Amino acid sequence: MKKIQGSQLPLPPNNAQEECIRVQKVYDWVIFANVERNKAPIPAECLEAVEAALQNGDALRVDVSCPAGTGTFPLLPKPQPEPVPGQPSCRVVQPIRRITIPSPVTGTPVEVAIVRILFLVPVTISIFNETAPTPTQICPPFVVPVRFSDDVVLCLPQPLNEENILCRITEVNCSATGLIFDGEVEIEVSICKEVQVEAEVKLEVLAKFCQPRGPITLPEQPPFVCPPRVDFPPQCDFFPVQNCDCQGSVHATNENLAVIIGTGAIPTDTGTARIDAEICPNCSLAGSTLTFQFTDTPSAPPYVEAPGDQSFTFTATQFNQPTCLLPAVGNLVLTVTGQGIVTFPNGTQQPTTFSLTLVETPLGLSDTYILTLTDFAGAQLFATVPGGVLVPDSTLIVRDCLRLPYPV
């Protein structure tokens, strides 16, 4: 049997006991990017010099600089830091709207908060005339505030509010497009933003809400009974994202491959197939990718050539959690389903569903993948032969993902 790559962890000693800790619980955590193009007005004190240089046909250079972001570490501090002059900042804009939407994980109704957040980046601009023998600064540095406004969907269960929302700008990049027109200079600013929802709770290790204990009664003193239970806001089901049970990848090309175009189980065409898939890289479904390219070639007997050019490219756009079969001895099997887009040579596209199975065999033998594409009505559009496509052992990997134990 081929060894599964990775390290094995020793079993922890059986000396743990329940503990109740007071911590900041993360209810939601979002990272996303924005690109904004702004036209910044040139200050009046240097506008005349800039316009004169443009009329003379002089070459002008625009230099821009912006403060660096905070980076992703250390973690977001709490409470939200006060804005520092000259540095990127952000704030929550009232009011917060609460609506009910289908959960992106289960499809059941879930209450979310629509939170508008204003991000601000101060950008410093200078303008130089480069036509002179030496570049001359004709507009001294001036600062332009660039604002980004986003409506962010957050898990913010009652009674959490804006005091529980933290935000910051982790990365900033700015540049000038070189366009100066009508007394304005165009600049482009890109930022990476981080938004987090936190609340202080008491948790029982391993990761579930714990409750306060009842009082310890002193001898010969009547007890004063308090309600022993505290109800914390429930966690939304779409964060944190569930890890995968297994992960796999395949990168292979097969020539003269017999495939099935349309319904049925008998090969109808041959061609060259290229597959590139990364399923649950780092054991996280979020980074999964899948592309499959089929190039139709003339079929030789016994296959009957399907009419027309059957070439296409499939790109997956949505992945479901994979199922895994990882026995101690035998084949390692990963199956993943989802949705994607088929693009044909004439540029037309068709939404499809897909099923991909990766089979890693022991002892270094050839591995196998099986791919099926169907339309949303369930009709088969494409399939590899029932036995799958053989690929070299080095091109296909399936391995287990180590996961934390779930308390029962």
C-alpha cells in the first residue's frame, strides 16, 4: 500500500478535564478587495502651471503614495482602534439592516445583518514636468481622501450590534493612470479589507458554550439562588467553514481517449483530454479548482464519429463537500460534485452540474479519474468511460485530512 503523505500525531494523554474559559468568540470573519478609480481635483495654487504645461505639450509625471495597511498579523484589536491622521481607517455607518436570506450552506432561512462600512485611504499626489532638462515639481504634494463604501452581509445575531463589528484595511496599493483632464488627475487605489464580528463569551473546551455554575453554599447560611443559565447568541451556520475529510489533485493529459458524448454508456468519440483539479487544498473547500479541456480528433474504428466538432472546455464554479473512502488497505477514493460552465469553440456557454471521482491505487499502480457532466434537467452531456481514465500514479493524489474531534 502506498503511504499517505503527511505526519501522524500521537494520541493525547487521557488527563484532560473540562474547563470554562472567557474569550472573544468570532461570529463572522470576511476578507475582500476593492479597486477604486477617482478623479482628484488639482489645487488652485498649481492648477495654472499644470494647464500651461499641458497646452505646451510638456510631458507630465504624476507620483502617488499611500500609507501601508496593517497586514493580517497581529490580529484585529478590540475595541476598534480610533482613526490615526494620515492612516487608512474604517467605520460602520448606521443604520444596520436585518433581513432573512437562504443560508449559503443549508438553504434554510437565516437572519443576517446588512452593514454599510466606510473605508478611507489618504493618498498623496505630486505632479512633475519632465520636459525640462531636469524634472521640475510644478505641484507640491497634496492629500486626497479616497473613500470606499460597501454593504457587507454579516452574521450578527441579536443582541450583537455595531460595537461587536471590527474592521481594518490590511493592504493598500495606489497608482496614477497618467490621465490629467479638466483640472483633475485620475488615480487608482486597491485595498484589501478585513471585517470581523466578535463577542465576549464563556466557552467550554472543546469549543461549545459553557454555563456558570450554581453557588457553593456556606455552612448554616441560606442559599441565594440565581438563574444558573446564560443564553449566548447562536452561531450562524455559514461560519466557520467546515473542513474537508480528504483532499485530492490531478493534473494529466490523455491522447486518443475514448469518451461518451451525450447519453448512454458506449464511447462515441475520441480526442485529447486535459484535466487540472485541486480539491480541498489545505483541507479547505474554498480554494478548490477544476478545469477539463476536451479536443475532438477523428475517431478510428470501432468508434463512430459524433457529428460536428465536440471540443469544449469545462470550468467548475461551485463545489459541494467531497465524500471520502479512505480504508487502511486498498484504493483511496474522493468524489466531489458541483456546478460549472461548459464553453464551446464558437463561444457559446452552457451551465452544467458535474461529478468527479479520483481513485488512488496502492503500490504505485496507475490511478483513475471519472468525470460526468449533466444539464440541470439531469440529462448526461459528457462522460468518461465507465472504468474511468487511467493516469500515471505521480499525477493523481488522494489523502486524508486531519480533523479535530467533535465532542459528543
